[in-house]
Amino acid sequence: MTIFDRLYMVRHGESTCNVVHRIAGNLDAPLTFLGRVQAEKVASKHRGQQFDRVFVSPLSRAHDTARTVLGDRSDMIVDDRLMERDFGDYTLKSKSLLQKEHGIAEYEKAMNGDSDTMSGGETFEQFRSRVHDFFLRELVPALERGEIVCVVSHKYVVELICRFILDRPVEESYDLRLPNSEMLRGDRIASYVGRENKHRNMFYDRIVVHHPVVFCLGMIAGLLGNLAGIRVPASPYVLLALLVAASVITMCRIEIESAGRYITDRGIIRAVLLRYVAIPVGLALLLHWVPLGDVGYAAVLVAAPSSVVAMTVSRCLGGMIVPAFAHVMLSSLAAAVSFSAVLSVVLDRNVLLAVVLSVVASTGTVLVSYAVVKQLRRRSPIRTAKFGERNAYVAVLLLTAFIVLVSLSVDLSTFSTYGFAAVGVAVVLRLISLLLTRRRDLQGLDDYVAMTYPNVFVVVIIAVLTGHAALATLAIWSLLPTFALSFFDSWYARRVVVDAADERWLTELRIPKARAAVEKGGIGA
């Protein structure tokens, strides 16, 4: 037994910056609804545990977590040395955008040390020195006196203390991926750190950040296998299972609890009515009055609701993520009527079949995934968020498996017939999205992303279930240009995403402006 067996460390609950995947640093980003629930879960799990001394960061997300977990203790010691590191011009920037711009290795270097890509803020030595001063002057003496100590702080502070305890070299860094609100006991630090693998974690991050490339490579691999004579029947039930599983994992990392404020957002409602109601109904009427042959199949893709993939795309392009979730939910609900209308015309006017398939495969997939995740997050808010964060790459690989399977089953000779039409659909969807996207709005990027990525996966499943080979073929071929054009989306996102220096982020994330100005000398300074 060592003195550190009497140490307990807690990372704060989920903050408003965690939700949008942006760096808070030493800005006072508060807890979200889920963050408070996570803290309450820790409190119930460790009820009865007595602490002789409690140290806490002054930032509200840590201080509020401590008060929830430990109660309003008058002897709680607020120590400025436990504040999160000041990340300079990285502050309030999207983590994914930084990873794409500088590379994941350089991003990790900046977050766990020093890098030329990050200016301003604290150097790693300044950050290390103040935390080490706390470690030597406060923490170790308290533990040596036989006291049971709890430290409630931040991700990089906790990781730094772990380095001190394990006596690791200064240049050795690692991402513990400590989930929000999880209590880490001192006697388990070695095993916890031992389970982490820096290079493996970085590889998983690459899969998520560069998911369009992974999808495209998956389709190319499937097509090459197809060309080599490998044919695997694409069972619609297997495809549906892959889609639901990927949807559940993706939603596990989204703060669905705050989606209500975006579902009632006028801008999103207006976009959904135009994009997922007016356009599909217009297409249904056009196809009803003017038979357009195979053009009707393209109309199905245009009318399809937003894909759950849109949330991952939003995250990787620097969007707010939850507004994209609101688009997915609303468009899936609208699909029961508008998407069904287009399907009824294309499926030989079989209205009943169209409605059933639309509700089950499209609306049902999203609602079932949402219901499952909502229960998981209510019962186990810490583990569910941790599962979603750590397994985001699994969701990408599941959808890649979907793409490989359908690529193995497609008739390669149909490319000349449907290939250009598939490209045309992907381009048209982007033109529609460009037209309807709000400019210079915090939610503008989510508007664009959600309206650009239709649920082609659901269209493939519906086409396979109904035996419409032409529709299935067009949908499968459209997967490649849909994700290949993500390179255009990345370029366009830089013109739509609101800069981190914009004060609207402070309002949106409920960060006190006065304190932000004092601490940062102005955001981005």
C-alpha cells in the first residue's frame, strides 16, 4: 500500500464546450444537464465515502461537480493551481479542425506539451510547474499525514498528476481519455494508464476525423473484390443491423438532452420544411403527373431524410453537432409523410408499402436508436458517454462494412448507366444545401451538413427489401460521390464555420464574457 491509495481524483462533468467538441481551457464553461446528472451518479455511487481533505479547481464546471459529489463542505479548498491549462489560441477552437489542420500527432503534442502550432496561453513548463507545486506542497503532505484526499479538477490536470505519481519522464505524454465525472482511485492509476495506448488511440482518431476517406476506401475495396469475383449477398436485415448499431454508437456521444432547444429553432424548422417536406412533395407531384422513368430513382435520394452520419460530419468539420441531430430527428419524422410520398410513386404507387417502409426503415431506425440511447444515458450517463466517445471509430467501421457489402453485390456494368446520375445527385444536394444554409450563423454549418448527407443507407435497405434493383444500384453508386465530395465540404466549412474569436460562442456556451476577457485578454489572444 502507498500513500496514493488514499487519493481519489474526479474530472468534472460534461461541460458546454465538451458538447461542441471545443477546447475550454481555463475559460469558465459550465456543466450541461448531462454533466450535472453525471456528477449525481458519482455521488450516489460513492455515497458514504469520507474524505478528510478536498481540493477543487475554481472553474464552475469542476466546483459544481465537487459540490454535487461531496456536498456543500465548508472546508473545501479551492486552489487556482488546479485550473485547466490556458491553451492560448487553441481555446474555443474545434478539436477536429485542429487535428485536420495540424495532424493528430501534432495536436496531441500541443495538448500534452509544446508545439509551434499553438501560440499564447501557458507553456507546458508553466502548466506543469504550477500543478507540480500543488502536488508537492499540498497533495503529498496531506496523503503522508494519512488523510483521504479527493481532487476535483480537469482532464489535463488529472493526467499530469498521474504522471507525477507514476514518475514518468516529462517528455512522455499520454491521453488517458478519462471520461467526465469518473472517479479515479490512486491505487488504480497504474492499471488505468496501462490500458491506454497512445498510438492506438491516435489511429482511432484518424478513422473518425478522416471517415470520408475510410468510406471511399471501403467502397473501392468492395468494388475491387466484386471485380475479382467475390460476391456476397447484401441481406437487408444485416444492413439494417449495421445501420442501427452505428446510429446508437453515434448518438451515445451526442448530448441529446439539449436537442429540444434546437428542434424548436425557427431556422431549423424552416430548413426542414423546405428541404424535407416541400421539395419531396413537389417531386412526388412531378413524378405523378410527368413520368420521368429512372429520374424518379434520383428523386428518392433527394427526398431521403438526413443521415445520422451528419452528426459525425458536423463534429469533424467544426459544427455544433446537436443542431445536426435536430435535423436528423425532424427530417426522419417528416419522412413518414414526405419521403413516403416519393416512394409511393416510385414503388408503383403502392402507398401502404411506401409508408410502412418509410416509417420502419427511416423514421423507425432513428427513433429506435434515440430511445435506446436515451435510456442508456439516463441509467448510466458516464459509461454511455464514455462508450460513445471511445467507440466512435467502431461506428465508422460498421458503416464501412455496410458500404463494402453493398459494393460486393452491385452490378459493375451499371456504372455507365447510373454513375453520372449518382454524381449529379450528390452535386444537386449540395446546391440545395448551399441555397438553404444560414450564413454567419453558429448553426449554419450544421444546416449545410445535415441537408447534404441524405440517408442513402436507408434507401439501399428499402430498395433491397422491395427488389428495386435500379433504385438499389443508383443508391449504392451514389455513396462514392457523396463522401468523395466531402473534400469540397471541408473547403466550404472553413467559410461557414464561425471563428472561435466570435463572442457569440461565449453566449452560446454560457461562458461569462467579463471573466473570459480577463483570463484570455480577448478570445484568441
